[in-house]
Amino acid sequence: MVIIFISIVAYYSFNTSYRLSLESRYYFEIGKFDKAYKLAKKAYILDPYNRMAFTIKTQAKIAKEWKHFINDANKYFKTIQMIANKKNITDKDKLRIKMMLEILLDEYKTLTPSLLTPEYLKKEAKIQYLKTRELYEKLFRK
């Protein structure tokens, strides 16, 4: 039994593809999806039969998309707040706000749900989506 355990540990330690997969899994778990994706991609290139590398690469890509949506929403809401604080809001400003909100609404619909996507990303994205939809309906649905 000890020999089997040592053999398994040695295999994962000396096999570069699996070592990179384990490292990418660590980065995925702590929320560093870019780093996880890069490492998993390297591991998958080294060994296309490495299922862990394939899974982490795929899931990290999905998580990056969710994170990107959240970042976009935060950036757009800061811009909208700056526009809202102006004394005079022009038609051009209104159109700009409408476009930003429509981009967010469309972007949320394209997000791929996954069981492995961290729940905190899903919750934050949903909050941003609901906030976007509510603002869009208040401003542009009559």
C-alpha cells in the first residue's frame, strides 16, 4: 500500500502535465482564473489526455467570463454615475447610458452556467444584472 502511494506521488511530482494541472487547480480554487487558465492550457498541450487540465482550462475560461461581466458592470456603473452627476444630461449622454445598459443585459445572457463556477461569481453577476435591468426599465421602458 505504501509503495502504491509513493508511486502515485512520484508520478504526479515528475509528470509535468499533471504537476501543472494540480498547480492550476490551486489557482482556480483561490480565484486567480487567469493564472489557472494559463497553467491548465500548458498542461493540456503537454498531455491532451490530461482530463484535469482540460476541465480546469474550460472552467477557468468560464469563470473569467463571469468575472469580466462583473468588472464591466462596475466600470459602466461608475461611468453612469458620473453622467448622472452632471448638471445637464444631453441626449448623447442618455444614448450612451442606454448602450452601456444594453451591453450588460446582452452580456449576462451569454454567460455559460456551470456547476464548477464559484457561487460568489454567480451571485455577484446576478446582482449586477438585476441592478442593470431595473435601471434600464426605469429609464427606457415607458
